[in-house]
Amino acid sequence: YLALARQSVALGEWELALEYVGRAEDLLAVDAASSPGVAAHLDGLRGAALSLSGDEVQGRELLERAAEEAPDVWGDGHLDADELR
């Protein structure tokens, strides 16, 4: 679902991206201990989708939090396919 959210953001399909982020969050919450670092992906993808939707304030806040959580991945505010691990 994270990969689908990333692709949806890249295509500008923010509503679909938010749906996929929500599904990923639900699934990963079941086993959060085995998914370290996933919070940065959830925050970043949700922030990118919200920014596309016009919610610049909340989108920027989430993108900044993602950059703090994983600067090597989210430092540029964009998640490349090879960074989604």
C-alpha cells in the first residue's frame, strides 16, 4: 500500500494516495515493532497527498516531520521508488 500511495502521489491522485496510506497504516499498526521507520513514510506520503489536495499547512507539517524522522529518505520532500524500503 505504501508503494501504491507513492505512485498515486506521483500521479497527482491525492484522494487515492490518502486511502492507500490509511490502509498501510492499519496493516502496519498490527505489527508496528517489526516496521521501524515506517512512520516517516506514512507521514511523508500523507503530507505529500495533503499538499496536493490544497492543505498546504498540514501537508508541510507532515513532510517536515518525515524529514526529521528519516532525513536520508525525506530530506528532499520526495520519496523515490528505491527509497521505499
